[in-house]
Amino acid sequence: MDADITDPSDWLSTPLSSLSTLDALLRCRICRDLYTAPMVTECAHSFCSLCIRKCIAATPASEHPCCPICRAAVTEVKLRRNQVVEEVVGWFRAGAREGLLSVAREGGKGRKRARVDDQDEKRSEAASSAAAEVRRSTRARPTAYVVSTSSSTSLLTITSSYQEIPPSPEPTTDGAYVNLDDDDDGLVPCPVCDKRMTVKQVTRHIDSCLSLKANTSSSSSTTPSSSTSTKPKTLLASSSTTPPHQKRLPKIQYSMLSEPKLRQKLQDLKIPSHGNKQALQARHSEWVSIWNANVDRSVPRAKTQLLRELAAWEESLDRFPAGSRVSAEGLEEWGVKHKGDFRELIAQARRNLPKRAEAKAEVEGEAELESDKAAE
Amino acid sequence: MSRARRIAKELQAVQDDPQAGIDLEVINDADISHLKGYFDGPSGTPYEGGRYQVDIEIPQDYPFKPPKMKFDTKVYHPNISSQTGAICLDILKDKWSPVLTLKASLISLQSLLTTPEPTNPQDAEVAKHYLSDRKGFDNTAKYWAKVYAGADGGASGTAAASKPVDVFEQYGIDRESVKAIENMGFTQERIIEVMRRTGIKKIGPGAQEGAEDRLLEELLK
């Protein structure tokens, strides 16, 4: 699983460290992953559809749901798709990220082999001390609302690199900077097709190369990333012809519904309908979030996949039983688990009994036990 | 699962930033829902130099529900229970937001140590001490930091449990006052027990009016 966890910090060790900012900006602040079906709130913050819907569903009924970033009131029906961000993330995820990262890492190696440039040393020193400064200041802040450390660090790195790199034939991108130090012919291979070209050409070439690859191999592709690659054309087509069954599900006022009626609702939706009312309610709420988030996708997934997601959620519930959901079996288990504690408390009470001059009954013993606990 | 992915990322982020002085560690590799967090006592406070351990339990619906945190290290602070380590902090309760992280929460705990909120206490006795006798409170807090959190080269963690503890420093109880009452024929143990129960720290000049009478009344019960 570790291999597919990507992070903005992946860029920091490469010469393209400024891309860390872009990488961070394309991530949902809730799940810290690249946006999936990004939705924009009334207060103009974006989140994955599933993340913000789950967040709203998790808000107690007595409170008004609010934006996780600015705490402005949010309403589920007022969420709107953030189409441009979705397309950019689609492009980034489909291979551009991987491609650029491998180019950047290659470039980093090339740079190390090249002669040591005094100015370069100074620059990186300045950048790292600036980074340290940022960290220190983050630490001192009283509340947690701080700009992500990694993005501010890389911003500093960019500005300092602009000031101090000597003029070069291609001074506008960090990519050009890689080019300066690359050995041999000064060319690098495209990570997709292995054709050799200048770095500046690669950054442009990589898009066309990837979309070409996605076009030719979409039917026989093996990796999930290339099969879900988003081409602007398909995006347009699918969003304009949404199938009629992809309608959003309404929220239910569960307190108004009896258990059999709720069970019937779940059966109508063709999702598992076992368990007590609490379980039914939790499952229905989760399903509504999963379903509606799927409708927000430009390329919705099949219902079987959604059902698998629901099953995974249910399984995780069993694996991490929360303290608040103590069932009859749970109580028994709890008793077994804490048997030692109970025994110790009883022994403690017995030890304390003779101390009291007028130790009368068990009731007294219990009182003693309580005052003992308080004293501790 | 997005929950597991996010926790993994948070662990990584803490590792990538050693300057923050914050550590997270998984107790059992098979169960990422139970962690221990560590941070340094903020400088310029009685907690300076101490290292604090926090027990973190991550609920199933994290990050939509806040992580459950309590101090493992004993802390003398108005918003932290001196007995159980329970914490009174809004972002760990109703002001939680899913964009907050474990690291952010630990940083918030660190700043809670800097700025106590005695008007909304978790430990009423400690809060009373803080409001009535700030200097005495600071001394006790400093002593606890030394004994339990390893400040000033004191013992840390479990080693502290075996070390003899100065009960006067520990509870912020005035040594002279106890001596005065001991002369009346009560045992030190009993006096301290009653003083802790009643929240009386000292008697005589500078103490609350009627403190001595109340204390004696309790002792004679």
C-alpha cells in the first residue's frame, strides 16, 4: 500500500521542488489525497465530494454543518462541481505526475554528478535555513490554522533560486536548470516513449505522449491509472449525457422513520439490510454519501464497485469497534478484558475494609472504594 | 481505506519535520488506531525542559471525529486532570475540524501548556490554585515537570514512579502549615489527605480565612 501513497514532499528532494506547491494545491485537505470529484463550497473551498459529504453527514443533527477550513456554514445541496480542478487532477494523476517526477529525479542525479557550483551551495543553504525558519514559526502558533509547511518552504525555494541562478539559455523553469548540468548530449529521455530530447521539450512533449498512449492502449491497458485517464473530449461527453439512473439520493430524517420502513428503504436500494436501526441508519447514511459522491464524478463508477466500497466500510467498523457502539456481545467482551481491573478493585476494597472501625456491610465497602478512587 | 492512508501520511509528515520536536509512534503495527505522541514542554513556562507523552486513540470515523487524547505524563495544569490526564481543549471536542491533524493537535496541546484557561477548568482544584496563588502554582507545576516529565535532568517516564516524591511540592501544600498541625497530634499522612480533599493549601497568615478551622473540623470527624 505504501507505494501508492503519494505526497507533495516527494518533490522536495528534486530540482523541481516548486512543483510541491502544485501537488499540495491539488489535494483535498481532508483526505490529503489528490482530489476525487472535487466540489466547491459556498465559501469557495474545495474538497473531494465523498470527503465533504461524509463530513456533513458526521455533523450532529443539533449543529449546522460548517466548512472544515473556515467554519462558514455549508449546505450539501449547494455544493458545485469544480470542473477545472477535476480536469487538472485527472491529467496530473493519469501519468503527468509520475512522468514529471521521474524526469525530476533523473535531473537530480545528473546535477549531483556535475561540478559543485559555489552559488548553488549557497542557494540551497539559504533555502534550508529559510525552511527551518518557517517550521519554527509554525510551531509557535497557538492554533492549528497554518499554511501547510511544505508549500511555504518551496515558495521560498523558488524565489531564492530565481535570484541566484546565473543567466542560462532557458532561465524560466526549474527544468531548464536541470538541463544546465545534465551530462553527455544534454538530452534526456522521455519517461513514456524513451525518445531523447531537451528537458524543455520533454515537459511539453509528455502531455501529447501520454494522451497518445492513453488513446492507443485504453482498451488493453492493465494499470488502473491509464484506464481512468481523462481526456477533455470524454469529459465533455460524459458530463453532458448523464444517465438518468445517476440521480442523487435524498437525505432521510431517520427519527421520523420506523425500523421496518428504514429496512424497506435499504432493500429498495438493493443494499444489505441486516442489523438494528442504528446499523441501518449508519449504513444508509454512508451509502447516500458514497452514491452522491459517485454521481459527482465525471466518469461514475459501476454500482458493484460502490457496493464493494460499502462492504469495506462495514468491515472497518467491525475491525475498530468504537466505544460508543457497545453491543450485548461487546459488553461481555469488555467484561472479560477488564476482569483483572475488577479483581484488583475488589481486592483493594477488601484491604481497606479492616481499616474502618465500624465496617458494617458491603455498602460501606463500596463507599470506601469510591472515596479511595477520589483520593487517588 | 482513506482513514488508514491519511494516518500513514500524518505519521510521515511528522517524521519529515524533526525540527517541530514532535514524535508519533504506533504501539502495535497491526493496529494504527492507537498511538503515542510526544512533545517538548514550551519554553518560558513551568513545563520547560519536560517531554510529554500523550495517549492517542483514533476513532473509526477519523478524521470526521476528533482523536481521543489524554496525557500519560502527569501534568499540573488547570485544563488537564492531575489524576487521569484528561484534557479540556475545544479542538479535541466540538471545535474539531477534519482538516486538522494529529501534529496540529499536539502543537495545540503544547500551546495549551503556555496559555491555561483557568476559567474553563478540567481540574477545579488546580485551577483554584492557579487563580489564588500563581507563584505556588508555578512551583508545583515546575516540580511535576521535573519529577514526571524529566525537566532539569530529573527522572522521566516510568523511572519517576520509583523515586521518592516530595508530597509538599507535589500537591503545592505548605510545609510549615502541616508541621503546625502535626504538633497538635495528627499524623502527616492524615493531614495531607484531608488538605488534598478540601483543597486547603496552607493555614495561618496569607491563607484563606477560616481555613484552619475547617481543616481541624475535617480532621476531627
